[in-house]
Amino acid sequence: MSFAHGLRPEFSFLMGYILAYADDRVLLATSWRALQQLLDKLQVTAGDIDMCLSSKKTVYMIFSPKCRSKIITYQFPNFAINNEQLSFVN
């Protein structure tokens, strides 16, 4: 599988992907629960190597499915790192 600009999944799980470039990460998931689990896993893994995630620098986006009939809800709980809410961006 090839990815634009040499990006590749750093970790892949059944629940989603973590793409890495330098010190930036992009987490992709198909559900709210899966993304929160990825955030939790990333937080633990970062802590294992003495890194920390900044809730002030971390934002999230939600993309609607192409097929509108697959939309389950328009409202989601906020995501959190270290029990601090992340900012939503459009």
C-alpha cells in the first residue's frame, strides 16, 4: 500500500490507523469509541517513552460518510487526553 508523501501507518489496529510524520500524528478511526481508544493507547505508549501529549495542541475533526443514510448521529461526546477535552475543528 502506498501513501502520499511517504506517509505510512505507524500502527494499524482493527479500530483505525495512526499516521506519523516527524513529531506529528494523525489518528484515523471509523467510530467515536475507536478514536478514543486510539488516543488512550497513544497516550500510554507516549508515556512509556517519556513523551507527553498536549491537549492544547491536539484537535479533532469528524468527517461524514459519503452515503448520508449511514449517518447515525450528528452529536458526539468530546474527545479527551488526560481527562482534558480536545478542541473540535471543522
